[in-house]
Amino acid sequence: ELKLPSGRNVAIIDVPGHERFFKNMLAGSTVVDIGLLVVAADDGVMPQTREHLAILELLGIKRLVVALTKIDLVDKEWQGLIEEQIRDFLRDTAFADAPLVSVSSRTGENVDVLIGLLDELSAVRSDKEIDPPLRMPIDRVFSLSGIGTVVTGTLWSGTIEVDQTVEVLPGRLRSRVRSIQVFNRPVPRAFPAQRVALNLVGVKRDELSRGDVIVSPASFSITYVFDARVRILKDVGRGYRNRSPVRIYHGTRETEARMVIIDGIAHAPRRTTSHENCVIF
């Protein structure tokens, strides 16, 4: 949680850059309103930088700030070269005009400028859906002594309240919300894009798993086929044939599927809501 000068609180989701944690990065990026792309001045643009920016584009994230960090470790000439490298890298993307701020956490240089930019961008109303239906992909499930089953996740759409009845997909399990925490504080209600912990009554720890989704009862049907328009990134080193095996990341779920190409439209198992983003590999 970061408290901005305006008094607004924003949640910071730190997604890993290493390729071994790629699926965690995808899960963490699905609901963000603002992307903060961090490039170290002593490294420059790395392969992971390119992957992360491509995912931000695929997920439809429209607002981005680039932070060039560790500028205290390089001289001004090198800093200028890396800034130019970043601009060249962004030129052919949706973020060509994204602000670039060069900062040092050690000296504090331009940190206030970076925070000010985040404050300015966060003033724009989120496009997350406050109206029903409720959707919250589960990323962790655990039990606490004297409390019971707890799940955590990021609220995608709708709101959730204490004592509300919810359904867990795909198992169609019904449960009641005993309590809610946001930023480790009890709250009566949670809103879209907030990191949420729910204490659930009526379900056991071993009945739930990462990738399940908390929804409003009877609001979604379950299917194993959906229609998708697939965008192939230019850096992908292989093509896709009819019935190619693919791996789908949607919310916090990772699943294998086959892509059937019919008249240029791709079909693969499992379902997303209309106009919703997922990533296929």
C-alpha cells in the first residue's frame, strides 16, 4: 500500500521479472490500472522488460510510467544512452508517449517526481466494473486456527460484503463471507482492484485451490470452449497450426488447451467473459 500526496491509497503489486516467475507476473498484472515499468540504469532494457511490456499491451493497460532506477551507479553519459534506448524501445508500442523518470532511491533524486506522476494518473477513474457480477480469482488458500478457511485475491469486478453469500467456481460451492480484510484491515465491503482476504464459512481448505473464482451465485455458467481473437506477437519464434497445443493464463489459473483455427478465429477450452483479456502461449 502506498499513500500518495493527495491522500489516495494505491496498491502496489510487485511482479517478478525472472522468467521462472512468469505466470506470477501474469496473475499480478490482470487488474492493474497503471503500469510502472522499472529499468535499472546499470542493465538497460532486458528480455524480461520486453516480455512484461508486451503483456501490458495484451492486457489492455493504457497508462504507463517508466522508472529508470539506480542512476547513482552510472555517469550522466551512460544514463542518457539508456534513456534513449528506452525511448527507442517504446517507440513502436502503445506506450510511445509514456513519461520516463530517472530516479535514485539512494540519493532520493526525482523520487518525488515519480510519486507525483503516479498520483496524477491515479486520479483518473478506474475502468474496473463496480456493478455486479462479482468476480475474484483466488491466488492463495489457507486455514487459520480459530478462524477457518481464508482465501486471498484481487477483486476483478463487483463488490463483496460481510455476510454475503458467494459461489466458488468451477466446483459450484456455496459459502458465506464471515469477514473481509483489505490491506490487513477489517472492512465491511471491498471494491474492484483491491487486494482482498476473505474468511469463508461452509467450505474446507482442501475444497478450494488457486485458480478457482469467487462469484455471485448463479451468475456464470461453466464451459470448456470459448471464442478468442488471438494476437501473435512479432517476437514469437513459432507459428500456430490448427489444433496446436497451447497454455492459457487467465486470472490466476493456468490450463492446457488446443487451439482450433476456423476462418481466422481461434477456439480453445475454458471460457472468458466477452472482450476479456487472457494470454495464450
